[in-house]
Amino acid sequence: MQAQVLELLDDVKQRFDLAVLFITHDLRVAAQICDRIIVMEKGIVFEAGATHRVYTAPQHPYTRALLDAAPGRNFAFGKVP
């Protein structure tokens, strides 16, 4: 079901050339649907940038800790499960 919703969001985003604000605690999902990521905790931005860069070369220890804790973090980047 999650994969279907992500595919629908991506389709709508592409078809209508829309920007989408997607808020999640699951960085694996964010990496699949977002062009850019902002990592926050308690309203403080710790890291922001292109999804691929943040996901593959995180600069902040908090971002690295979140990615290390994410289940399925070794997926093929950019593919919907």
C-alpha cells in the first residue's frame, strides 16, 4: 500500500509540475520521493541539501544516526519498494 501511495504522489507531482512538502520520520521513504531533504530535531535544522548528497554523504552526526537507525537503509537509491 505504501508503495502505491508513493507512486501516486510521484505521478501527481510529475504530471502537474507540483512541489510537495512531505514530512516523515522514515528517511528511507523520504529518499525515494524527495528531491531535497531537511533533517530537523525539535524545530532545529541540522542538515539540508539534495537528497542523494544527504543520504549518501551526511555531514551532521544527527543525520548519520538517523540513517544508521533506519530499517532497510541499504536499498537501491531512488527506487520505490
